[in-house]
Amino acid sequence: MKFVKTIYVRGNTGNPVVDALRNILMLLLFPIILAIGLIIMFFASLLSFWQRLTTSKKDRQIEKENEIERLKLQNHWSIFALVDELVIQRKFGGSLPWDSGDYLNLYSDPKIPYLEYKPFGDWLYVEFNGVFLQRWSDNTATTCNLVFIDAESLQVIELLQDIPTRNWIVKKTDLNILEFTFETEQAKSTYSVDLKEIDEKRRDLHQ
């Protein structure tokens, strides 16, 4: 009890004159102390706002730099397929409608004119000493053609036309037979491609 009472009455000197002067001084200093506190709060808020502003600028700068790097990568040619002496390179061409994926621009060495200025799907399958590709009619289509590029003769053979662009499954069912399955919401289609068929088309192109 004594400790509580001491805290309660602490600050009184017992001299009425001194206590009165001290109270007057506190009343005079209170606006100054309040003003100093408000000034400190103002500068603290200003510093916090500036930190948020500069952080946002940094984030925007980082995002801009990432976008520039992404565009650089999209415009950069890279190897897509390498079969014997045939090298096919790819570059990002754009995005297909209805979330069907991205399409690519291709060119090859040795040069194959067929590959130039046509959109191709981001898909390939290497077999029979060549490359199977998806060739799009344009950059808005939802179907494509199955194309085979012979790595030795550089011949281009279109095997199937107007087939779906997504959900492709390729399976080798025999030494010389590939099975392509194309699935949509409406149907699931399977096609068989025989090496003999490709050889026949090669001979037809030579004639």
C-alpha cells in the first residue's frame, strides 16, 4: 500500500509556489511537445510513403527488365531438331487462339523453302530418319497438317490434313509403324503411319 501511495503522490514537492510554476511550465511546453510529435509523425509517414513509392518503381523496373528478356528470348533462334546433317531452328511466332499453345517460325540448314513463312506447332517427333511436324494453315487455325521432313533428301511429305492441334499421343507399334492419336472433346481419332507409305510418297515426289 505504501508503494502505491508513493506513486500516486509522486511529483509534488510540497512547495505550492514551485508546484504552481512547474504546472504552468508544463502547460506552456505541451503545445511545443505536441507539435514536435506531430512533425515526427509527419516525417515518418512521408518516409513510409517514399519507401512504398520507390519499392513500386523497383518492382516495375524489374518487371520491365523481365519482359525485355522474355522478348529477347522469343526473338532468338534456337535448335528445334537435329537429324543427321539437317538442322531445324525455331523462333517464337505467337500464341494460338483458345489456349491452343504457341506457334513457331522455322528455318533449316540446308535450306528447305517449305518451312519459311509458315506457322508450326511447338511439337515434333523424330523417326524414320526424319522429323514429323505440325504445320498450321495460319496463326488462327485450330487444325493442322501432319508433315514429315526427310533428313537425307530434304523432301516434305504432308501425311494428314485438318487434324486437331492438341492432345497428341505417338506410339511406335511396330519397327516401321507409328500410331498417332488425336483427341478432342467430341472424338478420339487414331491414324497409323507406315514407313512403306512414306517411302512410296518419296518415290512419287522423285517422279
